[in-house]
Amino acid sequence: MKRIAAILLGLCFLALTTITVSAQCSICTKTAQQMGEKPAKGLNAGILYLMTIPYAVIGFVGYRLWKQNQRKEDKEQ
């Protein structure tokens, strides 16, 4: 339980610390510069949002496979 609490605390810390991240390719950057500052920030936020979904899915699948492997090892012993 302490391990889960430590992981959740770490994730909350990472979520609260914000760093300016630029996730635009060269074409998107040029387009965003032409649109202005506020739409460019929105475009960048959208790109970052769309980027997190595949990583979250892959992380979840990897976690499930790891837990399933742990259960098999426990049953063999």
C-alpha cells in the first residue's frame, strides 16, 4: 500500500510541476506563428493531449501484462 501511495504522490508531483513543452513539428510551428499566440498555445495543448493517449494505453497494457506474469510466477512457486 505504501508503494502505491508513493507512486500516486510522485504522479501528482509530476502533474503539478509544469514545464513549457513545445510539441509542434516545423510545419505546425509555422502555421501556429501565423495564427497568433493564443491559437498557437491551443494547438500545442491539443497536440500534447493527443500524444498522451497512446502512451497511457501502452502503459496500461504493459502493466496488465506484467501483473499477469507476476500471478503466473506466484502460482508456479
